[in-house]
Amino acid sequence: MQLLAWQFASPGPMLFEWGGFAVRWYGFLIASAVLIGVTLSQYLAKRKQVNPELLADLAIWLVVAAIPAARLYYVIFQWSQYQDNLGDVFAIWKGGIAIHGAILGGTIAAIIFAKLQKISIWQLADLVAPSLILGQAIGRWGNFFNSEAFGRPTDLPWKLYIPPANRPLDYISFEYFHPTFLYESIWNLLVLSLLLFLFFRSLKPNSPIKTGTIALVYLIAYSIGRFLVEGLRTDSLMAGQLRTAQIVSLILITVGTLGLVWQYKLQRKLPDVVSQIQQPNNG
């Protein structure tokens, strides 16, 4: 007998409505992830003796760059859904953003920010990576409320009910699907634990953890989970016959691995926007 408590069903995308005003779970979760992420990054910055206000300023840059980039990335690969209704291109509250687009946009913004502030981009990345993976863990629940980004049909006890209107035509007769949002959320929390372990290990005297390691481990660990979970999805963004997220995940795993080899095997410093790690003034 299956446990009912393990069967998920979204209560709907709306958090609440009042008159003509409505708040969607998706937008609420994104906003919450940003606020919680900034708080965590500022806390980590203090432990590293970096001005925490610098992380607050960086957060603005990241939001301005990452969210539009995430949406643009998604729209490009799903253009057939938007070409006849261009107004929906900007309806981000309905869902439809891609984390790899956010990473790309955020990385470009962070590099520019680090260069202007004359601080190591890898130092910033180490402070932001735990917040980013935590934000991803929170944000995945937006997919749950929107009944999207689910996996193939399943009869496992932890199955997810999808309303008929949200089911792919090929699976219209199936009711329950893999809750891939949950898989990835749990995986991301495990990655968060690993990154925080590395961070606090790096605070110890004579720690072997080098600047940039946390960011590189994030690329590898998150991408492994995303690659595996993406294989279950029914709505993957595609590049021809290939799943875009899996391709990008393999690239990021490779980049992260090469970076660690560069640091620890070859004993070389990672390329940076500054010649050495610098701490910004607190003034």
C-alpha cells in the first residue's frame, strides 16, 4: 500500500489574490531565494573579512543580469511557444527560466563587477556559490507550484500528480510523474552542505582549500546532479536531438575538473581579473 503523504499535488500557481492583485508562488520563491542568498553571502563575506556590502552591491548586478539572461536562454530554445504571442516573452511570473542562462549572465556581470572593484572574481565566486545553490534548491519548488519541469510517468510512492492540462500529449493518459523538482532540490541541498564544509574548512589556519575551489566544486557537483535529473525530464530544452542542459552540464563538469587539476595538480593560480587577491576597503 502506497503512502498518500508521498504523493505530491500542486495547490496551484497562486500564492494569494486580492482584488486585481495577485502573487504567484514562482515570483515569491525567486524573491525569497534572492533575499536569503544575499544574507548568506554577506555572512560568509564577514567570515572571510570581506566587506559584506560588496555582496549586496553584487547581488543587484547579478539579479539585473541573471534573471533576464535566464529568461532569454529559455525563450530562445522554446521560441515556437512565443513567436505567435510575443507578450508572453516577458511574462516571467508564469515560469520558464533556465539556470544555465542565469549562470552565464551572472558570470559576465560578476566579472565586470570584480574588475571595477579590483577584487578576485574567484573570491567573489566562492562567496556566492553556496547562496546560488541554495537559491536553486528553493527556486525548484516554483516548478512544483506551476506543475512543470516534471519527469516521466512513474508509480513510485513519491510520485507527483500532474493535471491533464499540464501533461505532454504523449503522456496524457498518465496521472503521476517523477517529481524531478524534488530530486534536484534535495541534490542542491546536499551540494550546499559540501560547499559550506569546504568554506569553513578554508577558514582554518594552513587550510589546503584554495581560492576558487568552492566555485569549481559547485560547477562539478551541481552539474552532475542536473545531468542525471535532466535525463528524467519530459520538457527538456533541446539542441537538435540532444538535451541542452546535459550538454552544458558536461561542459561545466569539464571546466570545473580542469580548474581543480590546474590548481592542485599543476599548482597554478586560476586566471583572474586582478593580479592577486585583494580585499576592498570597508569605507
